[in-house]
Amino acid sequence: MRNYLVLVMTLALGSLIGADKPGDKPKPQRVEVSISNLQYKPATVKIHVGDTVVWTNNDDRDHTVVAVKNTPFKSDNLKAGQTFEFTFPKAGKFPYGCSYHPRMKGEIDVE
């Protein structure tokens, strides 16, 4: 009986302080990608459905973040210091690049 009461109290306390329950989805995260020296850093990012990626242009020239194919995102022109963000609603691999600099490539891997 004592073990049962301890278990009940632990579960109640866990729900009060917001403890994750088995099977809960992870809370949405914001992941940063820096654009510098004509590169996306990191070039490959692994995230979960519902997470947001924020690209920041830390370079001395303009860039874009544009989906390569069958992917749902495209930034406007990003001047130095500007950001673009996108929340990924579905799983998959999402390659992207810069429309001004074809050698700049990245990929978002959404689980």
C-alpha cells in the first residue's frame, strides 16, 4: 500500500510540474542556422515535425534560403543581419540552397 501511495504522489507531482509522459511528443524547438563565408552552418540539421529553423545572414553579402525541389519554403533576399524562419509541418528530407550562390547547399531532415 505504501508503494502505491508513493507512486500516486509521484505521478501527481509530475503532472503539476509538467513532467513528460511516455509517448508525449517533444516540445517544438527553434534551431539556428548561420549563413557565413558562403555556407550554411550547420549544413545539415535534424529536427522533429513542428520545429522551426531560423536562418541568420551573418555574411557580408546578400543570400536566400530556397527549397531545391518539392519543398515548401523560400525566403526573400536576406541582407546582412536579417533572418528567415520556417516551421516544418511534415517529416522528410528538405534540401535547399541560395539562389545567388549555387554551391551553397543545406538540408533539413525532419523526423
